[in-house]
Amino acid sequence: MKKSSDDADPSPSASELISNKIAELGDWRGETLARMRKLIKEADPEVVEEWKWMGTPVWSHGGIICTGESYKSAVKLTFAKGASLKDPGRLFNASLDGNTRRAIDIHEGEEVAGPAFKSLVREAIELNKAGKSKSSKKAKS
């Protein structure tokens, strides 16, 4: 039996949308976002890529790890629970006043240390996992 074109899901996956966004940027911001995406995937090969909030790349594992936004003068990686993460590499340089999030703004010509960034990603995953187990313990009591 032949499938009609109506049977195929025409909507692209989140990963495809992120790849398209990187290609559309076509400048240092696309290169930066691609590099950070690669580091996230190296830190966690099981990371889930999502496309939320009308066009924001999101990386998750047991909850949101970080989002990746592009602006005219910066690529911003916002860690959902960044205020709870240790940052020995001192990568966080934006959204420092909030109680929950922390962000890394990367401007043209700047480079983020890969090992320190991957460490933050792994720590964010561990925090997500710990949060899940704590909430299930509370539900039982």
C-alpha cells in the first residue's frame, strides 16, 4: 500500500529546526551556536534537543539544561538552574542577579572553554536528576 503525501509528517524535528537556525544565522553567531551545541552533545550524548517558545533551541536531560538564543551582539546560553551550579571556570557572565537562572553571553571573537562548559552541562544534568528524586520522595511521605 502506498502512503499518500498526507500520511507523512511534514514538520521538521527540533534538531532539524536548530540546524536550520544555525544555517540561517550564517555568521559568527551560527558558528558559536553550532560549537556550543557540539559541546553539549559531547558532554551528554543522550541530550534531548527541543524547540520551544517560538524558536528557541533547548537542551534537556531530566529537565532543561540550557537554552540557546542569538541576538545581534551575543549568543546567550541560559542555564535553567544556573544559580545552583558551581562555576569554577567562571563562565557565567549574565543574569547573575536572579535566584534561579544564570547565563553565558558570548560575543563575537570570544571563546568559551570547552572543558569548563561541558562540566557545567554535566552538573546541570546531575542537578536535574537529583531534583527528580527529591520530588518523588516528597510525594511518598
